[in-house]
Amino acid sequence: MASEQEVRAQLQRAGQEHLLRFCAELAPGPRAALLAELSLLEPEALREHCQRAAAACARDPGPPPDLGARLRPLPPECVGSASRSDPDARRRWEDEGFRQIAQNKVAVLLLAGGQGTRLGVTYPKGMYCVGLPSQKTLYQLQAERIRRVEQLASKRHGTHCTVPWYIMTSEFTLGPTAKFFKKHNFFHLDPANVVMFEQRMLPAVTFDGQAILERKDKVAMAPDGNGGLYCALSDHQVLEDMARRGVEFVHVYCVDNILVRLADPLFIGFCVLQGADCGAKVVEKAYPEEPVGVVCQVDGVPQVVEYSEISPETAQLRAPDGSLLYGAGNICNHFFTRDFLRAVIQEFEPLLKPHVAIKKVPYVDEEGNLVKPSKPNGVKMEKFVFDVFPFAKNFVAFEVLREEEFSPLKNADPADRDSPSTARRALLAQHYRWALQAGAHFLDTRGALLPTLPGLPGSEEPPAICEISPLVSYSGEGLEEYLQGREFPSPLILDEARALLLQES
């Protein structure tokens, strides 16, 4: 372990010697922990990080004045649609996706480095239960979708196949996530096919470029954003693991979307047949000012432009068909080839520009007292996973229906959007629609038929509660043999055991 003298010399070179100001009064254990943490911070990188954070904080946060003139929507030939494309094309895409899955060429990669702070919990978001009748967590729903898509691909092609699950965690989420998976027996996935790895952490910095101590013996650290994926892939030789398994295509997604379709054969197949090295699922923006990033072109190059960077006038622009010209909302749901990810690691990652997040960061004052600030006092620098889009040789976007594939979980109840209630409602509304499409009928408490509302949006409570296990249906397929022409009182919980009983009756 590095000595205090060696660590102090490193910090002097970085201009951050203040991080040791309480070292002399620490007990041996905390002092050793602090020195160990500080010894990992490379001096030049730390100096550059702190200087960059201060400079970024001082810059005008507004959009570039000429951005509107440089924007263009994605070319139509680069965009597919799950709902508007013709059935033959969708069938070709799905067939190709299942073919690649059956050949063990597809992996999924979960971005799970963030905590559930905004949800009001201290544990990882994936462990959260939104209150479904089954009480399933986000992690369990995702694990079961992997199992189901493996089953579907294996059945189609008469082979046994595996979709490896890579999970990028952080210092905050790795331990609890690993413990949770072990407790739940990896949700009946083979533990050898669940690979957890940790992203890097970066110090939070004051507005004048000083790294922050959150305790006398601890630097305030934060994950380096979901764009920290690329350094983490390199740090933990994840691409080498993928190569050993024969994985060529990677579906990357964010933990908090309750409707996410892991290893979606339609999306995978579309991207593969388009020859894409990089792709993004998008949803149509609900309204011009919706606070989501827009997938478009800037100077002819694909990228995500944050909603705050687009002027109200540009956001309101309409295409000839009446849709928003810049309406392709980013949902953190991406396709990458393994070769593209390797190129990013080897060539492009150093070119990614960190984004600034102004935060309230607890700190210790000059007397060593803990202060919880009432207003933002620090800068956290982070990279975004979509920052690599401009480096793609063949970028595509795939439009999906929001009510079928996007309902994020970000805020605690009673928030009116992106909350446990809205996520639960979106999933139950989806399953209710699937049941109706399969020919099910629902009864009220008196046994009378309830009205059918097949077009029910995900924002409204369905007349009947219906939850369908991902192990029974991945995307609404195959439900007719259990539900067609049958009447069910609410709630209907269609798990594997209930499906078997219905099949036999």
C-alpha cells in the first residue's frame, strides 16, 4: 500500500492536497482506507478531471446558437418501425433475430450503476418492486424475459441456446446486486451466464475545481455515467469474454424500463439485416417539449441532442405527414456489434466529452463537520452511452410504440410520471390488451362481463387486472391456447402453473 508521503506527493501534483487535511486525526483503519482510495487516483488524470469540471461549470449552459441550422432528422432509409413497417418486413426481421439468438450470437447488457435515490430507496433500482400482483422486481422480470426468448429461439431452431446477461454495476450497486441474485438463485439462469462488472468512479468537484471530501476519510465519488460502459468493458475484459462465447451482437439497455424487451428479435434482426454497427430504439415524443433526448443528425452525423439544447421553435417543427420533425425520442435501448464496441474502446473513447451534472453533494467543512447542502454545490462529470453514435459507420433507428416498450421508473410516488404507479399501470395495461387480443373476457365482482377496451393506453387503469408472466409470453405471443373464449374474474395472474392448468382443462 502507498505511504502517506507518496499519496501526498501524488495529490500535490494534482493540486488536490486538501484531501488529506484530516489524515493526521484519523484512526489507523480509516486512515489506511483513505490512503488506499487516494492512491488509485492517477495525479494527471485527477488534475485534468477537476480542471475540466470547473471549466465546464463556468461555460454557458445554453444550446449552441447555430444548432438549429445544423440539425436534420434521420434519413428514412435508416429508420425502421415495429408498427408501421409491412408485415413481411417485420417477419423477416424477427426470423433473423431468432436465428442469431439460436446461434448464441446475441448478448444483453444491463446498465445498472445507479441507485434508487429519487425513488426514495437506498438499494439498486433493479431490486425495486412496483407493486405488481406477483410482487416481481425489475431484475426478475428481465431475467424471465431472457429465459423466454431463449426458449422461443431454441424451439424455432431445434437447438439449445444461451443469451448471456452482462450487468454493469457501480461501487454502490455491485454488492447488493450480487447478493440479491444469489438469494434468488439467479432467477433460474445459469450463474455462469450472468456476468457482473463494475464501472469506474470519479470524484465530485466544487465549482472552483476542488475534489470534495464527503467524510474525513472518504472522497465523494460518483459513477462515471452510463457512458462509463466503454472503459468498464476494457477494464474487465468483457469483450474478450463475449468473443469466447461467440457473441457478435449486443443489446444494451437501462435498468429502469419495466417494459424493456431483452434481446428483442425484431430489433436485433432489423439491425443485422441493415448491416448496422450501431442502432437505437426510439419512441415518438408525446409532445414537442417532452424532456427526452432526440435521435437525429448534427452536421450529417447521428447523435442524441438533449431536449434542453433544442429551441422551442425547432421542437415544434412538423414533417409533411404532421408528425414532429424531431420526434424520435431516445429511450436508452441500443444495439452494438462487438466489433464496433472494440473500435470504441481502442480509438474513440478518449474523444468522448463528459457532460456536467450540477448536484447537491454532502461534504465536510474546514472543521470536519458534515454539511448537507440545501442547494447544488458540486459538479459530477459523466459520459453517456449514446455519445458513441457519431462514430458509427452505419447507424440505424428503430421506432417502437411507447405503450408496448417504454415506461421508465425514476420518481417516487405520488409523482405524475415515471413513478412506481405509472410503471405498474403501463405493464398491467399492456397485459390486459394482450389478453383481449388472445380472446379473453373479463368479469366484474358480480360475474357480469366487463366492457372490452382493446385500445386502452398505458396511462389508464385497465377495467380488469391481468398479469402475464414473461415465462408464458414474451410479447403477447401464444396466449390464445390459454385464453381464447374463456371468461376470467379479475385479477388474472397467468404464470406457468396457471397456464398449464388452462392448457389441460
